[in-house]
Amino acid sequence: MSETTHISPSNSSDTTAIVMSGIRPTGYLHLGNYFGAIRNYIKMQDEFTCYFMVADLHSLTTHPDTKSLKANVQRVLAENIACGLDPDKACLYCQSHVYETGELYLYLNMLAYLGELEKTVTFKEKARQHPDNVNAGLLTYPVLQTADIIMHRASLVPVGKDQEQHLEMARNFVKRFNHRYGEVFPEPQAFNYQQHLVKVPGLDGSGKMSKSENDMATLYFADDDELIRKKVMKAKTDSGPTAPNSIKPDYIENIFLLMKLVSASDVYEHYDKAFNEANIRYGDLKKQLAEDMIRFIAPIREKSTTILTDEKYLKGIMEKGAEMAGESAAKTMKLVREAIGLNYY
Ligand code: AMP
């Protein structure tokens, strides 16, 4: 990863910078969403002007049953708020409520080339997984994402490592727009408070934790205590290191990584030392991790269940968010139309 692909606070002290990010309402929120994105949102809402969006239009690329969209959108909102997002500090809104997005997406599509879109890793993955649904929306996903980000002229985008390539594409589209029509947009950068963008691994020892891959390898905020225990206890291990100071295999490294995220540092160090002394019992490690996970997840689950019972509250948040995001979008689009030359009267 090059040094310039994301920024952390040391090289971003500009508190006037605008922050934007989104989460698709395609499933329950999980630990990867939290540590890759939401944890940063919560800190950023105190320092910057923030726009956080439920990316409901993005979710249409995979043809979900749209009857469940409303419930999914409400749930993502509730889960984000339960994690600590504050609608009084940040603008929380739904992508489909900002009608200008479709217009900006159209202009940007004229600046995006087939070759680069086809090379996008996420596009290639989705096309391989669903060869019967390789639609143009899927291909131009990074273009729509760019429209979402620059709609608020945002420059900081808190996302996980999986979004790195999309952000690079967003910068390319912005550079092309500015070059062709004049400087309208800042170049967006991926942001993380840590030194590196985060990738939370799955419990099966392969790839990242995600909504769609393997449910037993993903820890959701909706999981009950028993299910969390079951998932953690099923995580892949082996019979343990045969010599002191061995290198941890990937699947063991992943378990330690998860422990680092939710357990106390002395607990982590205890098990790390035991591993290095080739004297570790993985059963104990996983039991400890399961209990620490439960301590982390259960309060968020309970809070989001309570929020979900209050439809009026959620509707109020969406309306307030739509108004604020809509005002910002209208201002940007005025600049965009003028820059392009679409101002005839
Ligand atoms: P998605 O669930 O794909 O809409 O992603 C929402 C946000 O969560 C994005 O910023 C992703 O980068 C982040 N994210 C999703 N999965 C992970 C993961 N396993 N590790 C780190 N960040 C993640």
C-alpha cells in the first residue's frame, strides 16, 4: 500500500474538511463494519461536518427483494445509532432521498472508462459469483459511490481496506472532472484513525468478515450470546505450536486480531505469551474471546432492538437527514451545472 492512499489525523488536521461514508442495507451490521468504518464515524462526528448514508440504491445492484428494503434501512440506521452515531452531530440519511445523486452519477459516467471499470476487483468478484446478473449498475458501482462522496464535496472517507481501490477510482474521476470543467471538487481520501486501513478477518481463517460470504464466520450485532459462543468456538484452530516463538498461521493470527479488537490488553498479552511459549490451549483462548465478544456486542444489540421499536423516531431522523443532505446536494449541483456549462438561462 502506498503512503498516500489514505490519511490519518497526523496528516489531516483540517477540521473544515467534510466527511462522507455509507453502508449498504444488505444485511445485519457486523464487526467488520464497526472496526472498518463505524468506529471512525463515531470519533469523526465530534470533529468534522459528517454525512453518513444508508446506501439503499447500491443494494439494488444485486436485485434484493425490495419489499424488505424499508425494514433493512431502518435496521441499519438503528444499529448505527446503537453503535454511537448521533443524529444531532452528524447528518444520517438515505441515499435514495437525495435525488441529485442520479444526475451527478450521469455526468461522472461520461468520465469513466469501460476498461477501468471492468478491472475493479469488486466488480470481477461479483461477476464471478453471479454470472447471470452482470448488470451495468454493478459495473458503474464506483461511479455511483463517487457521486455520493463528492455530492457533499467531501474529502475524508472513513472506510475499511476493502474500499481502497474504489477511493482511488473516485480520485481519478474527480481529477478528470476538475481538469475538464474546472476545480469543483476536493480529491477524496480514505480515512482511518489508525495508521492503516483496517481489514477485520472472518472466523473461518480466510478473507474478510462480510455480510454475504459465510454467516458462521461473521459476527453480527444481531447475534445472540449463544450464537456468538457457537461461532467463536467453531473458529478454525490446530493442535498448537510445536516450538516456542513459532509464526502464527493465518487462521490463528486472525483469532488474535479479533481478540486485540475486543479484549483487554493484558488478556491479549497473556494468550500471546502462551502461544510464544508453545503452551497455549486454543479452547481457553476461544472461550475467552467469545465472552469478550458478548460483552462488546450485547449492549449494542439491546440498544438497537429498542430503537427499532420506535418507527416515529427513525422516520424523524430520516426526514432531518434528507433535508440537510438535500440542501448540500442542491448547492453542489448548482456549481456542477455551471462548471459544465449547463446554465442557459
Ligand atoms: P458494506 O457492508 O460493504 O456496505 O461496507 C460498509 C463499510 O464497512 C465500508 O466502509 C467497508 O470498508 C467496511 N467493512 C466491511 N467489511 C469489513 C471488514 N471485514 N473489515 C474492515 N472493514 C469492513
